[in-house]
Amino acid sequence: MHHEDKKFKVGVLGATGTVGQRFISLLAEHPYFVIHALGASQRSAGKKYPQAATWKQVKPIPSAVREMVVLECKPEHFAECSVVFSGLDADVAGDIEAAFRAAELSVFSNAKNFRRDPNVPLIVPLINTSHLGMIPQQQSLHAPPLKKGFIVTNANCSTTAFVVPLAALEKAFGPIESCIITTMQAISGAGYPGLPSLDILDNVVPYISGEEEKIEWETLKILGGISEDDGVKAFDMHSRHPLRISASCNRVPVIEGHTETVSVRFARRPPPSPQQVREALVAFTSDAYALGCPSAPRHTVFVHEEPDRPQPRLDRDFQNGAGVCVGRVRQCRVLDIKFVAMANNVAIGAATSSIINAEFAVLKGLITP
Ligand SMILES: NC(=O)c1ccc[n+]([C@@H]2O[C@H](COP(=O)([O-])OP(=O)(O)OC[C@H]3O[C@@H](n4cnc5c(N)ncnc54)[C@H](OP(=O)(O)O)[C@@H]3O)[C@@H](O)[C@H]2O)c1
């Protein structure tokens, strides 16, 4: 369907970082997108990509990128692109992404800066692509109104892992009333070089700054709907059925893949059985996969029957890290049901989410060359 010369030219912002490198690996062989420009800080600008990046991917640097010179993150350098993917540091992402939007580029971001913006969708592409419906309002509020420019964010990596099974369960059994999550998060979630080895080897660090608040807030925006009053749209934050969430976040000595234990209580009485929950998770298919997004996984939630799975080292590359793995679905004696969820924090937790969001936007005609 898309020939080489018809592909969308895309830029990667924060191209040298952990998420930026994953963008480059995934985009190097993409059916819709071709990498056209790379941006990072002034420290990297002017250098060829291999000199600017500390490359930490299993696959070598794609040949199309080896000779590219890293640019400063200014929209004029990306004028030929229609889409940019952002893996920018949160300290700078706000201003830079706003400038790219104002220059009529479609921005798909991993950074936290716009996740709470009332007109910016926060999309986990396996569950709430319907929130793309907020884009026209976002564009109309800009002065002058934008024709092509917009920002779409994806969730924090630790939110993504459990919110996908939660969405599947709400679809099958109605609202969830409360949820308790304990995370065991990989080191790569903090970017490179991350924690000093002496802090994380042989250790568990029971604190990740801002993470618990992000989980508790983002989940409501993602699982909620969009209400409309007098023609003005707003994210309803799951307010029709209040959802209480308590998260405890820990950093563990794993390189890639966040593992989380989750307990949920359903509004409906009696609650579904563990077997009904397993079946609902297996049956759940994303709209992104149904629509034909090339990076969407066939199994949105893969349910393990083995009692000791999922495990990050064994399961993080299944389906290229684009789905969520769940196991140990069983009764909870305090809430209703508990299970373990695992997701690749740099794939569906970051770069893969942005890419599927962009694929979905292409297939829905929201991005034009
Ligand atoms: N790692 C994950 O699993 C994950 C998951 C979800 C979301 N995120 C989010 O994604 C973003 C990137 O995370 P990361 O782990 O990839 O971080 P990282 O490895 O530290 O990379 C940060 C990137 O931002 C660039 N940058 C820093 N200062 C800049 C400036 N003043 N102007 C332009 N570019 C600048 C860096 O370029 P230089 O190399 O030139 O400094 C680098 O390319 C963060 O907002 C993070 O919270 C990360």
C-alpha cells in the first residue's frame, strides 16, 4: 500500500536517548514512515549520529541513520517532516513539542509534559485510540487554529502495563471500583545511564520520584471517556464510576521489562471468577490490531498458564514487546481478583506506543503528507 516514495517523512526528537534509539530501530523498517531528521541537545547537534549516541540496542545502528547529522530540536530543521516522534527529556519536551505543534507537525510524545493537558489525548494504543477524537478541539484552540499540528502523548511505562488488562476487564465486566498495584520496574525506565550500579545491583529501591502519582492520575484519564457539554469536549476521568487506585513503585535490578502485581475489585456483584477473567483477557483485541496497524500485536494481552510467568527476561521480547503479558490470575481475598502483568517499558511502554498511535492516525486520515 505504501511505496518507499509515498512514505511519511518523520523526525525523531531525543534521538540519542534510550527511547529515541528504540524509535530508530523500529522506524528503520517501517511500512509507513521513513526517518528523515534526528534531533537532540546542543551537545549532540552537528555530530554524526553514531558519534552523538551511546548506542545500546541489540541491532546495529540502521545504515540509513549512520551518516545522518544530529540537529537541534528546532521546527525549521524538520520542515519536510509531517510527523515527529519525541523521546525528549521532560525538562525540555514542553517548549520544544509546543513549537513543533505550532509549526503544523504531528507530535507523538513519550514525555510527561502534555499528559495532563485537558486537550491532549493520553493514549495507550491498545485500548483508548478513541481519544484521538480530541484532536480537532486541540487544533481549534490554537491561535490561529491548526490544520495539521497536534500533540498526542502516550502513558508512563508503568501505567501501560496494568491499564491494558484493566481496560479489557472493564469491557467484559463493567467498571472497576478499586485497584492496588505494586511495581517492580526495570532500570532502563530511567534512561541511560540510569541508577549507578552500586545503588541497584543486589538491591531494591522502594521509591521512584513522581511515579505513583502518575499511575494514579493517568489511569483515570485513559480508562475514562470523553464527555461533551455545549459542544466542548472534556476527558471525564472515569468520574461516572469513581475508581480508587493505590500504587507502590519499586526499582529492581532488571534491565528491561516492568513487572507488576495487581489486585482489583469490580463494581458488579458477584465478581467474575478467575477463569472468566482469563477468558476475557484472551478474547480482548485492540482496535489498532483490528484496523490493521502494522505494529499492533496479535495478542493484546497474552495470558500465561504456567505458574511462574510472566518474567521480564523470558517474555519482554514476545511480539516484539508490543503486547502485555499476564499470569497468575487468581482470587484475591481482600479485593476480587489478582494477577501479575509484565510489559516491555521501552517498547509498548514507550516507543512502540507512539508508533502504533501514529499508525492509527494515518489509517484514520488524521495525518497527511
Ligand atoms: N526509558 C523509558 O522506558 C521511558 C518510558 C516511557 C517514557 N519515557 C520518557 O521518554 C523521555 C525520554 O526518556 P529516555 O529514557 O530516552 O531519556 P534519555 O535516555 O535520558 O534521553 C533523553 C533525550 O533528550 C535529549 N535532550 C536532553 N536535553 C535536551 C535539550 N536541552 N534539547 C534537546 N534535546 C535534549 C537527549 O539528547 P543528548 O543525548 O544530546 O543529551 C536525549 O536524546 C522522557 O521524558 C521519559 O520520561 C521513558
